[in-house]
Amino acid sequence: MTAIRLRYIQRYKDRHGELRHYFRRPGYKLVRLPGKPGSPEFMSAYNAALSDAPKLPPIGSGRTMPGSLDALALEWYGSAAFRQLASTTQAVYRRNLERIRAEHGHRLVEDLTPQAVRKLLAAKVNTPAAANHILRMLRMLMRHAIDAEWRPDDPTFGVRRLKERGQGAATWTEAHIATFEAHWPIGTRARLALALLLYTGQRRSDVVRMGRQHLRGRTAIFVKQQKTGAELLIPLHAQLREVLEQTQGDHLTFLVTRLGAPFASTTAFYNWFVEAAQAAGLPPGLSPHGLRKAAARRLAEAGCSAHQIAAITGHKTLSEVERYTRAADQERLAIAAMKRISGDEA
């Protein structure tokens, strides 16, 4: 006899020894199926459950006010758009959005106006970066609200970001890099970390996953960015090749902890690397991300176009590249520009 294979079927024996069948589909209510598999009553109930089984409400929705920002956020967490984001991006968005929910989750989505959004940002004027994170999260939520027909318009449209005083993570200068290299010689884990960050221009979330399986001979390294999914083949810089060849290790990843295990998280790697920088005598505020900026700066100073830089860093827009290369050596570029118009260029 041919066995009947049906999806989402759960079987168990009750206390009387009777075999019971349930339709159990993730995100849907549990449905008991009568009769035996293959019988008309069983198949009728199964097909009905498969086609129109009512979905369970999002986790926590029973404790939220219908139509509120809380309810909208929970629905967005379960949307395809959110689930398709990289896990690291989901974690960042959740962290930022949960702060908004804690303070404004009770507000009704339909009552949100551009004036109300500006008022929320004005309350964070002393922390403009935090205010801009709020605006970004609200814009994503409102896009989902429009798609889900919660409201017909976007109240964040036309609301301007606050001007930020800082420029994000500080870019490493050549003096910083030289100081670090003088303290941490080739063969140390810290020097390997710096070389991977500086000569690939990647985020720490990608650098901690790199291993010899990603090398393409002695000429390139393959990277699939965790945040964006972009696939990059980056030529292997001679300095990085030298560091890799002189660093011992047969682990799955290049970078490991003192005990020889991969870093458990990017935060653990961040904390360790910051400590290594401080041990080298560098000032506070220099981070792994600053080396990604330094890589972009070096490429800009070498005369690379924005498209060429993006081919290394994996940035999606040229505006992002421009933001990363603001620390390019202005004096050197200005001198080169003057030479061009004065006819002194060699």
C-alpha cells in the first residue's frame, strides 16, 4: 500500500491509545483532523485547513492597541520585507524600533502627522543621530502601513533629517595605522585583524567570517557581505598576502580568540580589537569601522573613482561612497588639482 505523505500533519497517541491527527502549520491555528488519513472526511478537513486556515495574530498583539504603532511594528516584524533582511540588520532595526515603541507605541498610526514627526525629532535635538534613527524607522514603518492599507499617505514625507555634528566612526589616519603596526608585528592576531579590515575594506561582520576557504589562490578573496548579500571578488593586496602567509593557523576562520575559537559575535571582536588599539597607545574612539573608512580614503587618495571604490567596499550608492571618503587627504588632492590647471603636472 502506498503511504500518504501530507504536509503539516502532526500525529500522537492520546491516553486511550487512539492515534490523533492535527494540521499544524507555523503561524496558523492548530486544527484537529477527523477520521483516518486518506478518508473523505480527513481529506476534506485537511484541504480546508490548507487553503484557509486562519493565521495566528503576531506575538504580543493581544497586548497592543489596534491601530497603534505597537501593532504596526509587530505586523512589520512578521512581514516578508523584514524577514528578508540580514539577521544583523534585523537586530539593529529591532533595537532602534523597540526604543520608539517604549516611548510612542501607544500612538495611533492614523493620527501621525508631519508636524507630530517633527516634534518627535525636536525632542531629540541634543542627540541628532538618535533622532535620525527614529526618522528612518518611522519611514520604514509608514511604507509598510501604506502597503498594508493602514493609511493612504506617508507622514514622514518631506520631514528633514537633523544635521549631525559628528561624522560617525573616526577614520584611521596613516599615523594611527603606523603606530598600530609598530606595536603589533606580523604574526600576531591583532595585526592580522588590521590587515583584513584595511586591505579588504569590509565590515567587521564579514571580516570575522573570512577563512582560507574564501581565498582564490594567491590573487583574490571572495566575500559575500552579510548585511547586503553582495558578492565581491577582491584582489589580494600584497601587504595582506604577506600577513596571511606569515600568520599560523588552520582554523575555519582567520580570526580566532585566544583559545583558538571563532569570535562568538561581532561585538566580542569589536571589544577585543578596541583593546588592542588602546594597547598600542592609540587614542579612544578608533574602531574596526574606522579602518573600513580608511580603506575607502586610501582608494580615493590613489585617484580611484567612486565606482571603483564601491567595487571594493560593496556600497550600493555613490552617496555612501562619498560619505566614506570625506577624510581623503584634502591637501594632497588640492595640490594635484592645482597642478592640473597650472600646467605643472608631470
